[in-house]
Amino acid sequence: MDFRRGRTSKNRLLIEWTYPVWKPPAPNAGADDSNRTVAVIAEHALSIEQAYELITGGDTRPLLVLRECEKCKGTDHALLNRDLDNEQTVLLTHWFRCVKLPPNVLDEQHPFFNLFKPQQDGTRIPHLFLCSHDGSNKMPLPGDQTQAEVWEAMFSVLEREYQGDAKKAVKELRALLSQFDNVDAMERDLKARLDKEVEKNGPESDKAKKYQTEIADLQKDRNKLFAKERQIRTLARKQQQAAGQSAGQKAPVPADAGK
Amino acid sequence: MSKLPLPGPPLCALLLLCGVTSAARAAAQEPTPPPGVTKEDDDVLKAGPKDPFTDGDPKLMAAAGVVRYGPFPWGDHVSTADIDHVLGTGRILWLETEHFRIGCSLRKVALPQDQDKRRYLYDELKRLKKRLPKVDDHPKNLDPWLRLHLFAQRAEEQYADFTKRMGLGAAEFPGGAAPNGKYLGLPDKFLLLLLQKKADLARYLDRFCGVQGDRSYRICLKQTNQMLAAAAVEGMEGMDDQGLQGHVAYSLAHNFLDGYRGFTFELPLWFAEGFAHWYARKVPTDFINVTVKDDEAVDQEKQHQWPQKVRRRVQHDGTWLHATQLFALQQPAALGYQDHMMSWSRVDYLMATGEDKVGLFLQQLKHLPPPPDGGTVSTEQVQQLAQKLLQQLFALDADTFDTRWREWVLKTYVKK
């Protein structure tokens, strides 16, 4: 038996990182600068408010901000566990805006320096942190925390920011992944057979037509699962939306909504 | 310029560390890390900015075809130092050759386990050793500097191969602005950026090119009119060193075609894609530069076996693409697996039956004058000329192209 995740599940088990960069403002378009020198704004540490504005890009979901580190070999090890199953962690990230910043964010001139600036002298610089979209309710994590600690932190943010039951939703989503895997495995097998049959007897053979029908049926099954997935996610989203609206905020959108 | 199709599903696993070498060889491979860099640090940081194969010696550099190391001007008036400033100092190795500027943050990898692939690599290393005597032609692994030198060699070899096959001499490119620039008609060198991390590629593209992307991208830089190919290997399943080599060959072939005499219009899609795949398929890898679409039925285990698959398909009606269908392909993103494979095979046929004529085909297409009203060359004009040239140079109209190509496929491609 093959216990590896199929294509659909794999897509759902990717963290949707955003990689914001600061860009110097473009010179005024259309302005006649031919006889003037133009001052270029040098890179500098943005104020904390500007930094949050830039990394959120208008997204009001809670933030998961991670700084890369050469010791982490460029992977997400500060968030994910090298030895344990990370599916729940990844599924939880879909309710966050995930922001990855470069290792040099600790340089004082880096535009996002203030995001990781220690609050007090001598305090350990976190490797990642969770917070509300405006930077409030910051929960730093050192990077070497246990998986249970990551989950505890993530669930507590979700409890605060969403009204839906994230624990229940994640459990249901994981069950869906297994159903996606079944459909993918059957489809993969049928597609291989169809490919072989078409190459052997052409696309009009009875067998080829039979396989095509079976593949179409599987795609319908998958679409039903997609609808179910949206429902699970929308439940959490709807309740959060209501909370957001009552607070006069823009409604958040899960990273993979509608997929 | 369009974004590349993303590569398909996993085809071969990353290869395990293997091979036995002497301590001396290992020492040549792994220079002492710079002060302050620990064993845990990134491979490129550990390798340090100094090339261990030349030590910066001008004579060794010249023999190796290295013009200079970073920092140097990159493209669009941005220098490698500017890029380092954004992505982090010391995380990218920079090297300039006769026709390329290359940035590379690829980490150390093991040699391929497959014997054919390994032999192919050893041949490359042997050629490299002739120019860079410090190179071990049977190394334990490929470290960042060695990978950079290998990709520099591959890029220059492909450039030389392209100019030779297409019959392009240096006299055609005296220098200056496009279409007379020294680099296939462009005014400045081709750019190749090979990154380990998706994050670095995304930041580079966003900050310096103003585009979003984190896997693979080709673009013509507007200000300095340079062709850039950039890719990140993280997350690309099956992307071992030779998978990446195939991908780079594919990207460079596209950039050579587009850059030749200046990038002012798109070549016929079937020809450009087929030609790029033709270069990529020379590399012994199971990695294919195609995203198989959800509605396509392709056996994942055999999807890289293009000659066999084309051979089986041309035997039935409705399983291969007629020339008229091929000529009508226009949207890169809409190309399916079969479109890519069939385009490759058509170019394979043309190259096998008249490589010099393919050169003439390209030259005459790229000499297409702009319309008198000063506008750009239309897709229809390019398509019409391409079909006229197929007739003139190869005596192929759509029907004869189909017939002769099918006959050739059945005669040439292996059954299994």
C-alpha cells in the first residue's frame, strides 16, 4: 500500500508563504525631471506600523511571521517539526497570512527590522511570531519549540480571531485529505491505463471510452470533496467575517479559498 | 514575456550521497569555512565568496573562462551588490563568463546514482578539469562552487552549440544596440540566476523585476535589454542537478531564440517550445519541463519517454497533432503535455533532416522587418512567414510535414 499523500492533498499541505519586499517609491510618472536632481529614498528600517502595513498587504487574517535563518537550511524547520507529522500545523496556517522574511531582517537598516527588534535588552530574538494583523497580541516563538507548543499558540490565536471551531475543522479537513488520496490514486491508475490504451488502440477504442467515463466520474467525486472542503473552511470564515464586520474590519479570506 | 510552464510531477528522487574519494579530493572539494561560519550554516556561506578552484588568480581565471567574480553590474542598472543587499550578503556566488553573468545559491548535492547519469556528469567534469585543473573529475559530491562552474560551462557550451547549429558568426554581431549587439544581437550578456530557495527568487523578482513568481521565470529586462532566466529548485520535485540542467537548457534555448537579433516579437510557439525541449531532452534526466494538466491522461511513470510515446501515438488518428493544429498554438499557458511533446518531435525531425535549414528558418524569421507604420510585427505575419519558410527550405506544406514526420518517427524512434 502507498501511504504517501496524493497530488490534491499535497497541494493542500503547502504553506502559502508571502515574501514581502520593500521597494523604493517610483519617481513621479510624467514629471519633467530633466533639469532636476532626483532624491532616491534610501533603504531604512520602517516604523513598526509601516512594516505591518506592508507585510499584511490589506489582509486582515492573523499573521504568522517567520524569519529565515541559514541554520534552518532554508526550510520551514522553525515552524515545522523534522520528525513528526506536520499536517495539522500546515492546515492551521491556512487561517493565517504567512509571511517569510530573509535572514538579514536582523540588520538594523533592514526595512522590516522593527518586526523582530527585541522589546527589551537581552531578550531572545524570536524565530517566528503570531499576532493580529495590526501587530497586537504578539506571541513570539523561539524556533526550537515543540509541536504541541506551536499548536497551542496557533489555536489560541484562532480562538481569539475566529469564532469557528478550528480544532473540529482541522480534524474534518484531515479526513478529507484521505478521501482526496483515494480519488487521486484511482485516477492516477485509470489515467495510466487510458494513456496506454490510447497509444495501443487509439482514442476511440471501447476500453479507452470506458476509462474516460470512469475518470470523469472520479472528477465529479473530487468536485464534491472540494465543495465539502469549502464548506468546512467557510464555516470558520463566516463566523470570523461576522466578527470582523462587527468590529468594522475587512473580511479575511482563507489562503486557499475557492480552490 | 511569458512565465515558464512549471515542471511536472515527481519523476526521480533526489540522489543519495555515495562514492569514495581520497582525503585530498575531499579537501579540494570542501574549503575551510570562513571565520564565523559554522557547520550548520548554509552551504554557500560555508563555501565563502572566494573561488577555491582559481583562488582569484587571473591566469587560472582566464584559462577557466571566468571574466570576474561579484560584485559586478547585473542588469537594468542593478549590481550584484544591490541584490546581495536585499537577499543577504554572501548567500549567492557570482561569476561572469564571456557571454553570461551567473548568480548561484545552489547547495551541495550528491552525485547521481544512475550509472548513465553519472557517466554523463563525469564527462562534463573531465572537460571542466581541462580548464580548471583543481577540479576533481570524480568528486564525492557537487559543492556550491563546483555546481556554479558546471552551470557556467553548460551555459557557454550551449551558447556555442546554438551559434554553430544556427550558422551564426561573430561578424553578424558587431556590437551596439539590438539587433547588432555582441550577444546574439543583444547589447549585454545573458543572465542566469539559479537559487536554492523559492523565497529568494520571489524577493528578487518582486524587488528588481516587478513580477510575482517563486519557481521559474524568463524575462527580458526592459532597461538594458538583457534576457534573464531565473529558477529556484526548492519545491520542484525530481529536480536533481541534471533535472535542473535540463530545465536551464530549456530556459536558455528560449532566451537565445528570443534574444537573437532582439526580442521584438514571439516566434511560432510550436517551434520555440519544440526547440527548447530539443535542448533539454539531450540531458539524461527524467525531469520534463511540462506541467501535465488535470484533464490530461498521462502515465506518470512513463511521461518522460517521449520518443516511445510519440511513436505509439503517430500510429493512430486522433492521437497526434496535425501540422495545422500545431501552427495554431498560440498561448503558452494553454499548452498541454501532448502539445509540448509533439512540438519537440517536429523540431527533432527538422533538426535531424536539415539542421542548417533550421538555422536559415530562424534567421529569416528574425529578419522580419517591422511594419512601415512603425508598429510591431503581428503574430499572423510571423505564422505566415514560418509556413512559407517551411515550404521554401524544407519543401513542407502542412500535409507533407505530417506525412514525412510520421514516416520518420516510425523509422527513427525506439519502440520500447
